[in-house]
Amino acid sequence: KNKKQINYSNILYMKIIIFQNIPFGPDESLVSLHCRNADIPYECLSIKEIIKQKLVSPDILLVGNIPFIKQTLQSVQIKIIENSYPEEFASLLHLKIYKTIVKKISLGRPLFIKPSKNLKKFTGKIIYSKDDLYGLPLNEEIYVSELIDIKAEYRLYISNKQIVHISQYEGDIQDISVKNIQELIDSQNKYHNFIMDISIDHQNKISLLEINDAFSIGAYKDISPETYTTLLDNRWKEFFIPLSHL
């Protein structure tokens, strides 16, 4: 355990951070670095220990993988509803997306698929033939979309409805203006702390690729430990506000 006293002058105002007691991945390592930088105490516990000690509260940030976060929240009757394509951002959605199950996919051209219920059941991928579906459950519900022209891809980190960081993770280096996206975020009041993956095509049109909740996401290496941890903490506290979870 880290026994350091909390420095309450930090932006992140919390008593402690608890990590899932498994080997740290890049995201956990980033948060633990912020803990050390900001003198925030932390420890590693199992789900069973957390629930037994009644540590699931807005004052203690829990950090771990998606099943860990879901199970701890469920212990206090908070259920997460995931939606990759909310209607609030439909104006950015420039590709046709529909739901079906694996065995009903009609192939005649390459398609992109990803799970629709358990969003991390498998990684989204391009399907060129039935062979590419090998190993997927036939009755798994999925999103299906056509492929779009992509010049570059970005991840926007939104914390308290403000775009606090932009990572470019695919394509040629491009300058991008997110003013219109920020205005769209400002115009709605349902999504406050989340991740938005977007693309820009060769006509410089911006398209939404997907929305992800901020409770367990991939942190690209160019985001600062403080910015990333603050986003997680903002979202965690939000779960305990009635009707705020997605």
C-alpha cells in the first residue's frame, strides 16, 4: 500500500484509488503514475474484498478492466448501458449501421463488424468472407457497417463535456478542427465523460466511428496521467448520480 498523505490541493479530490489486483496494463500504469506524482494513496484489492468492505462509493475511484468495473457497480445496483452510436451525435454518423447476428450477415462486399451488447467481446474487424467469421458465436448480436474512406483517425477524450485531449492513432498526420464537435457536445446534456473516436476522409469530412464510456478505455501514450485519471474519476463519480449512467 501507498501510505502517503493526500494533498488536497490537487485537482483530483479523492481519498484513495483502488486497483484491481491483477498485473497492471498501460492504463493502470498511467493512473498509478498520477498517484505517485500527486501523492494520492492507492492499493490493490480483489472484487470480493472491495464488496465485502463496502468500498464501492463515489469517493473511491476503482480502476480495472471492464468486467471488474461492471461487477463492482452492480454490487450497488448500478448497471451500465453501453451505446456506441447515441442519437445525440447522429449528425456525425456518415455511414449506414445496423444490428444483426453473426449467422445472418449477408456478404457481397467488405463489412466492418463489432459486438453490440458486450462491446469488448471481440475486437471490431473487417470481414471479407465467411472465413473471417470463424470462431465467433453464430447468435452473437453485432453492429455491421459499410467501410468508409478514412485518411486519419482520432480519439477525443471528453471530460465534463470538454474535449481535454486529442490523440491521432491512425493515418497521415493531419490538422483537425473540433470546434463543431465541441458545439455538438455542448448542445446535449446526457454524455459528460466519454471517448469519441472519429475519422477524417480525403474530402476532410469528419465522421463518428464510435462512442465509448470513460469507465474503462484505452489510454494512448500521449495523454497525461493527470488528464486521464481525472476523466476516469469524473465518470466514476457520475455513476452515483441518479439516471446519469448510460
